[in-house]
Amino acid sequence: MNSYHLLTQALEPRDASSPRLFSYAVMSAVNGFVPHEDYVRLAADAERAPPSDQALEEQVGLLLACDANPLSELVQCAANGEQFAERWNGINRKVSLGVATLVEGPGLSRQPQQGHDSPLRQRVMHAFVDQLKPGSHSPGLGRGERRLEAVARHVGAGSAMIELTEALYDMPGAELFDCAGALGCSARTLQRQLTHNAVTFGQVKQAVRICMSAALLRNGAASLTEVALAAGFYDSAHFSRAMKLSSGLSPSEYRLLSA
């Protein structure tokens, strides 16, 4: 059983520097989950000095603005409240979560699948859902096809990381030396910039591929193999494994919820 990564991050001190926020965005796309027992343990520790509602709201808002996971994109791109509930509930029914949370009318129904719920985890989830709903989030954060590039700009990740994400969107199969050439720098210089931002080239490349493929699934009619190849994956099996790790859904399940 798992929990969405942002729920855990909302209870941890957050380094809001540009490199750390870019690193968070990259890793949020690559792997969207933590073991549920880790989240339960962290929340139990946080109960001793729980955050205020305002602090929790601000932390969730900061994280959501940088979240590049396909699930976050799927629900935040919902056209209206009905579509939001359909997508959100579909995710909670299909993904193996420690607590399934369903939107029912104006409220939430919490269904623990592993262990017991807690008041603090309920508060975190309410803050999360409230800011995900249509009309509640900022329209200027670049949701859509080139999400990771938009996040890099939003957090001020620096020209190297912005240009790298641009290059990978244009050449999703490129390697480090290819991208260094496109940026007009040496591979060693680009590697130093990646280290400064606490990410590897492979992680950024995988995050771009996942964001690209998820956008294609949401918006296009191409076959799964065509989506996989367009986003730089070796084949549909490679694509399927990456999407499952990232979102807990297969590409076909994700596309179905996007319809």
C-alpha cells in the first residue's frame, strides 16, 4: 500500500530554494508514491506539534505548484467539478493506496485500506483536495504539454536546467553529450549543473518522458506504442513500467480516466 508523495512532503520542512524545488518536481514525476507506513509514521510524529491550517495550506500550495506527476496533471486539468470527482475517484479506486479518499458531494469519504486513519492525515488530504479542485489553483503555472519546462521556469531553476528540459522535450531520446552540445557547453559543465540541482541526467530525462507521454495520453488519439516512441521510450513495455511507477496506473488506465 502507498500514499501520494505530496502528502508526506506536506509534513516535512521544505527547502524552498530553486534547486530543491526543481529536484522535487523531477522526482515527483518519476515516482509519485511513498510506502503508506512511512507516511503514517511521519504523521504520528507530526501530531506532537501539528501545523496550523494556514501553514498546511501554504505548504500544499507550494508543492502543488511544482508537482509534475501525471496524476496531479490529470485532476488539475479537469474541466469542471463533475469531471474532477470522476477522475479523482477513479484514481483512488484503481491505485493501491493505504487510504482511499472519495469525493462524495461536497465532502470526502475516507476508506482506510491499511491500519487506521488519523486527524492530521485527514487535514492534509482536505488541504490537498481543496487546492486541486477546478478554479482553486493558479492558472499561470503552465499545466499541459511541457509541464516540467514550465515548472523549471516557475521556480527559477536557472538557465541550464530550463534549457536542458527544453532540449529533452525536443529530443526525448537524447543523451547527456547531445544535450550539452545543444546547450553550447561541455558535458562536464552540464553535469555540474545537474549536481547543483540535486538531480541526475537520467532522472530529468525520465521525468520529461513521463510528462510528455502523459500529455499525449490526455490529449491525443495515438496508439500506446506511438505515444511511447514519441516520448523517447524504447518500447511500450518500457513506457508501461515507467507510468506504473510514476502514477500507479497503466497507460491504458490513465488514458481511460482522461477521456
